[in-house]
Amino acid sequence: MLVDSHCHLDRLEKGIDTRRLAEHLAEAEAAGVGHVLCVSVDLDGWPAMRALVDPFDEVSVSIGIHPCHVKEDDPDAVVLAQRARQDPRIVALGETGLDYHYETDEKRRSLQRERFAMHLEAGRETGLPVIVHTREAQEDTLAILREAGIEDSGAVLHCFTENWEMARRALDLGLYISFSGIVTFRNAEALREVARKVPSDRYLVETDAPWLAPVPHRGKPNRPAWVHEVARCIADVRGIALAQVAEETTGNFRRLFSRARVGQATWSSAST
Ligand SMILES: [Zn+2]
Ligand SMILES: [Zn+2]
């Protein structure tokens, strides 16, 4: 069984409803995907996202604010922690982090750093792991993680796209590394080297759907079923069976997101 450790089910298609989501999840199940973590990008959209996935027991959710969506009046760590504790379906905080690719304004970057630290504080407070997005912000990302000390609750660098040096430093801090469809891209040799070297107890697979569809689906909207292509690529790169990648990544997911009820329910309790 595979787990899609990071996707955005509420954005798979415009106006997606429970019926369409049930179809996507049935397709995922047929591809061997037994659990999905649906990741939050802002708090305004969170209630609708939570309501959409509610009928599906094998969907976990996170709560948090993407670095490109931070605002002056975001809640503080105490409030975020409180909200996270209230709902047993919430298994992580985020996605948070730093995106210096899309954000070039120094004041906004500084707000991203504050919010990132805020999520890590809420992580310490709740014991929940933190989903980290980082783009063109290596040094600041590592510095903030180091300062926060993430050993207890844990964290994952999602959609990892950097080189082995960055991976090694992240692993030294106790982070997990999650690979998306980018690992299947033709020009991603440096990333495949990371996928070859990463310890078997520290990596995950994800789609980040609807973005970043893997080969051979590039250019189409991505979907959770296609985490299968990511896992197969990693199996090739590591010279192991797909079943072993599934076993390792699902085990790692369970350890990191220990609140997730993986494989304990049928896909849909909804009568759709
Ligand atoms: Zn992200
Ligand atoms: Zn994402």
C-alpha cells in the first residue's frame, strides 16, 4: 500500500464536490494508494477543505498557512495549536516554510520567516509534525529549523528538489524528505541521486496534486493515483522492488504522522 503524503484534494479540479472526490479516491485505491494527506494552504479555505474530505476516513488533513499566503493578521502559535488539537483528523501543521522564488519583497520574506517559526512553535506545543515547503531559501530554512529544534515532533521537507548537500544537512537535523513527480523528470538527475542515497527510514512519496504530474502524465492536472509513478521511479533508482518502496514509505509516514489512522478504515464511509 502506498500513501500520498502531500496533495491538495480541494484543488484537484474547479468546484470539486464529494462525488467527484470519491471518484478520484477510488482511482487512487485501484492504483494501490491506501491513504492520502490533504494539505492546507490557508485558514480561510480550511473549513471548506475539511468538509470536502470529511466522508473519507482514509484522508488525513493538516492545518496551516503556505508561505505564499501569509498575512499580517494570521493567528499566533497558541491559537493554531488549539485549532489543531480540536480535530483528530488533523495529523500535521502546515504547509509552512519559505518561498523566496515567488516572494522577492524583503518585508514579505521576513513575514514568511515569522510564520514558519510560529508553525514550528505550534508543532512543539502539540507534538504534531510540520510540513515544510522551501524554495530558493536553503540557508534560512535550515537556520530556522535548527533554532526551533524539531526532534520531538518531527518535520518533512516536502516536494524536495535540492541537491544531496541540502538533503544531508536536513537529515542531520532529523527531517524526513518527500519526493514528488519531479524525481521522474528527465533533467532531475541530481534529485535522483538524492533518492538513491536517502536512508530507507527517512523518505516519503507525494504527488502535490494537482501540480507536478509525473512522467508520463506531464502537463496534465496531477492526481493522487499517480504517486504510484513516483514510487516506481524511486524503486528503479534504488534498485529495489516497488513493494519495498511502498513498505518503507508507508512505514515512515506512519512514524512521522503518528496521529494518522492509516489502513484502519475503508476509503469511503459516504453513501455517494
Ligand atoms: Zn509546497
Ligand atoms: Zn503543497
